[in-house]
Amino acid sequence: MNAPQVDRALSAYGALAGRPEAKGAREALSEHLTRIFREGETDDHRLMVEGLSYLEAFHRKIDSKD
């Protein structure tokens, strides 16, 4: 996946949630967005929203383990 799209989603999520980047988040998000892109989604705004949703679920999963 295009690194700027991953960077933007991570940066926006960090600012909105007030959280640092979790270990493994960048790699997992990149794989997720690559899959979404290959399935046909090319709109940057929709990819950003998908990235933010994914990161929210990713962090929720981490938090539930603690």
C-alpha cells in the first residue's frame, strides 16, 4: 500500500484518539488497506475512513487483552 495513505491514517488516528502508534499497527494497516485497494477501492477519502475504522478496532482488540 502507498505509504502516505498509511501514514495519514496513523497520524489522524493518533491525533483523534490521543494514542501513540501501537506495535504492529503500521504493518497490519498496510496489509488491510492493500487488500481493500486490490478489491477495487481507490478513493483516498474512503481508504482513510477504512483505515481509521481498522485502527479503532485494532486498538480495541489490544485494550481487551490488557
